[in-house]
Amino acid sequence: MVDTKGQSLAPQQTHLVKPKTRKGKRFLDKRGPKLVEDAKRALFLYGNDTSQTVKEVLTDLHKIKGIDAHSFSRKNPDVKPFESGGEAPLEFFCNKSNCSLFVLGSHSKKRPHNITLGRLYDFHLYDALELGVEAHRPISSFRGAGTAQVGNKPAILFVGERFDSEQDFKMAKSMLLDMFRGQQVEQVNLAGLDRVLVAYAAGTSERSLLLRQYRIAFKKSGNKVPRVSLSEMGPSLDCVLRRSRLPAVDLEKEALKQPKLTKKKEKNIGSDLLKGRVGRIYMPKQTVDKMALAKPKGLKRERREAAAEKKAAKQN
């Protein structure tokens, strides 16, 4: 929804509310556009009907997501991202929870053990992808299973050329990166790299997607570079890609815009390829004839000669 001035509004909002306090202004600035985005929060919720497999999958994904996850325990029969009007309650819940990602679990005879991943832009549904769970082994079934430590980032690996060639696999890759990469940083401490998420574009069919998580252990190797040992820590998830919803053309164009957050332009200062930074100075009009300037000695000699010639002409 857009108001008369072209500014976007939240679902079920009829006018733009301006902050009345400094605290409210800071709160809205945190939600505003940024060049480097914060870690995206995810909302985990259930549809009309669910199965035990779906509940276990959502529980494991919630553990992997960590502190940037929010979950609903009740059923939400009106949330249907692939039907007209079914995205309105979803947008409302995400706006209230400040979540730009969602994971919806549902189960039906036509689509059993269904997981829907989706993203929102400006709290409007951007795109969505359905995954059908074929096999699942929860984290609790692995020996020495552990959860991710707060602040640690996983290494994410995609295996298979379909992630670069097919549209649905490209969407799955982008969603998994947004879901699990967390805060964007320039450097990563090697000691904090304790797990790796691997997505395989392989399986029983051409639309199969396998998701595995391994624990990283650095062991002695006899030199400075440690020997890396991987052990599966769960979950082990075998899925198949189902329906997908692509973003609208105008919404995609708006979402890909980079916010203009550069410094305020300095007046009278420009740049040149040869001279570099060039400045311009404005001064008032100067009347040189009336200014008291220092007279050089050469002018005094000319005045003396002119006075001597004038005196000699009078005598003659």
C-alpha cells in the first residue's frame, strides 16, 4: 500500500505515521534502508494442518537460525502465500515481529510434509518457494549433537551446477543464504568457524535438494595449517522443489535499488580527472583604483624625474 506522497505503508495502515519523539525516530531509522543490512530475522509458523515431521523440521531450522528467529505455536489457517489474499495475514505477522523472512509448515494429502520459504520487502511478500520433505533426521538423533554458539557464523557451500542454471535452484540458493548467513562482516575469526552448511543439487529426481550440516574440528597437522575434520551434526534433510512464486517486476526493481546514504554534498567543491579536487571561492567586487596599496620604489623615481622636468620647463 502506498500513501498520497508515494511512501510505502504497512499492511492495514491507511496513513503514514511520523515519529513524535527522538526514540521513535531512532526506532524507524533502524528499520530504514541501509547499505549493509543487519541480520535478517525469520518467522516460523504453522499452517492449517501440520505433521510431526514438519514440526521437527521447523524446530531444527529454528535452532540453526539462532537468536534471529521468532516462532508462533498456534495454527494459522488463513496464511496461504500462493493464493490471492492469503499473503495479507502473513505480512501483518511479519510486520509485528519485524521479520523479513518466514518459514511456513503445512501438511495435506496433495502436498504432504510441505515447507514454504519466503522473503518480504518492505513487509510485502517478495517471493516464496515450496519444499517437500522426503526424509528427515533431526539434530537430536546425532551423537554429540550441539547447537550453534551465539555470534558464530557457518560456512555455506552449494554443490551442483543447477544452482547457477535453473531458476528455482537459484531462488533456493538465494533464500538459504539470506536465512543462515547472519550479519555481514568483512573478516571471520577462524576459531569461530565451527560448522558448515552444505546444500546438494542431487538426489532421486532432478528437483531434489539435500541439506546437511557438519561440525568443523581443527586438529594438529605438524605445520601451521591445521587439519580440518568434518563430522555430521544434523539435521539431515532430503527435499524436493515444488511450487515457486517469483517477485513482481515493479517490486523487484524497487527492492534492487541502492539507498542513497552518502554524505551531504559540499558546496562549491568538485572533482576533475587531471586536477583532482577543485574548489571555487566567491569574493565581492574589488575597486583596485581606490584601494590603498603599497607603492613600489620604481614609481617614486618616475615621479621625481617628472617633477624635475616640470620644474625645468617652468624656468625656461
